[in-house]
Amino acid sequence: MKKIVFVLLGCVALSIVMAQSTANTHIIIAKKQAVTNQLSYAGIIDPLETQVVTSTEEGTIDHLNFQYGQPVQAGQLLFEVNSKKFQDNFITALKTYLTAKQQFHQAETKQQEQGELWKYGLISRDVYTSVQAEYYNDELALLQAEQALVSMLRAHKSIQIDYQDLELRDIEQLKKILYSRMQSDVKVYASTSGIALIPSKNANQGLGDAAGSATAAGPVVQGSAVQQNQAVLAIGNLNGMTINIDVNEIYVNELTPGLKAVITSVAFPGVTLHGDITRVGSQATSNGSSDIPTFPVVVKVPTLTPAQRAVIRVGMSADVRLIITEAPKITIPINAVIQKNGQSYVDLQTATGITQQVVTTGETTVNSVVIVSGLKEGDAVVAPN
């Protein structure tokens, strides 16, 4: 009788253990799911597009008609440069053109006269050929002088002269032109609308650091000495924005133009912006804080609402989240994977009971893990509750 009681007690205890085991687990049916990976980076907000405005001549800033950080309009006079070098070059170019024009007209007349003489045999062919050569040389010199003058006039649209009707003998008219040039500055106008910004450090590369000049990045003021082609300001398009980030070599090949980005910042809390990667660099840039090479990646937000433009400013910090969606893979809860003797296992529910299956794991998140091999869709995985 005692033996029967012991057997019954044993069965009851086993049933309790099995019930507890079943209550502490549940079945996960293995299936492929889209794997989403998020990468986070920090960057600085720049305009959507930037156009650098340079001084067309060497000289001194005589007048500024803009303020850094304020809007400018297309066609607006931005600044004027008092350039003695340009004035001298203009006078030289005009004088060279008019002299070449006069010499060409003289050579043209002479060539016509000598042509008539040669036609009737009054001069030798060698004499006529020499006159022709002078005519062609003077024509070429005129073309070169005109091209130099036209290039200068195109670069400085404020100079309005009908040079083709001018001759050296038009002394009074030439005096007026030259006097007006000596009294006026080189004017630079805005070709687009936007915000006037201080140019970047790279804008003046190759200009040197001549004494008294403002070649370093920074604002210019009235009286600043400037070199030819020196950046004076940049006009930024703030209808959208650009963020440059550095991505290390481990992840750069996962990024492609068109990949979506989410941008936030402590500078404008509560505002979430959506943009896209527009360019992924093919050459690594130096990174003093890390031995891992990084690549420049450009993220653009094409449009900002008026409310967003009111709180977002150039130079603010930004947090960029890149969302990478990979091909569907079998993903299970991370606590369903058992580590034993350096290998990964899962418990599979089969028709005959629970069996352990060796698996190879891939990308891991806080809650889930990708199974690279060892499972197929439809497998029943036993996972803890």
C-alpha cells in the first residue's frame, strides 16, 4: 500500500514540474522579418545651398551694403571695392584697344593702296606680301586687345561704354570716361537671394596671407583690404538645410543616396525633420579623434516650413538618425538563444518533444537576434516568457 502511495506522489510531483515548465515558456513560430538598423551621428546645420561671393578685384572695401546674418535679394548691391589696380588695368586695356584699332585702320588703308599698286605692276610681290603680313598682324592685335577689354567689361557690368565707336581722337569723351572710372568703385551685386553668411575657412584657400588683407575666414568691414577672388560673404539658401556627417568605414558601405534620415536637436526641441542622404564620399577624411577612417556623408532636408525656419539657424547642432532596412531575415527573441560550450542553440518543439538545434546568429538588438542558419520558416521555437 505504501508503494502505491509513493508512486502516486511521484506522478503528482512530475506533473507539477511539467506544468510549471509549460507555464514559463511559449512557442515562437520562426518567420522572416524586415531587419531595421539605426545609426546615429552628430552634425552641424548648414544652408541647403551656398553661393560664395568674391571680390572681383584687389583693393579696399569702400562700402558694405549688407549685414552678416541678414537677408539679401538678387540684384542687390553688396559691396564696392576701391581698386587702383583695376583702374590702371582698365585705362591700359582701353588705351591698348584704341591704339590697336587705329593701327589696324592704317594698315587696312595701306593694304588697299598697295594692292592697287601691285595690281598694275607698280610694286613687287614681296613688297605687297610684306604689307599684307603687317595688316594681318595688326588685325590679330586688335582682336586680342578687344577681347581683353570685353572680358573686363563683362566682369564689371557697372562700366557702360560704347567702345566700338570710340577712337583715339575722341579726347574729350575719353577724358570723361577715364575720370568717371577714377572716381568710381568696382561694384559687386548679389546673383541670388538668401542669407548673408561669413564665408568658410576653405573659401580663401590659395590666396596667401598678405599683410593687411582679410584672407582668413571672418567678416570683412569697411576699409578691409581684399585680394582678387577673395571670398567676402556666402549667400545661404535657408529654404532647406544640409548636414555633413562623418561615417566610419564599418558602416559606410551600408549607406546609399536616397536613404532616409531623421533629424532632431536640443536647439529646437519638439521639431523632427525628415531628409535623405544625397552624397556618400568615396575618399576617407582624416579624423584626429579616432584611428578608424571616416567618410563624408551629406544629408539634405529639401524644404523647411516657415515655423521651422523661425527656430533653425545655421551652425546649430543636429542629431542625425539613419534608418537602414535590410532584406527580411529570420528573427527571434534574444532570450530564446541558449549559449553552451561556445555554441548557440535553440529549443525546438517537435512532434516527439523538445530538441536542441545548433544555430548561427547575426545582427543583435536589445530584444532580438537574427538567425543566419539553423532555422527555417515555420520552425516552432520554445522561448521563455
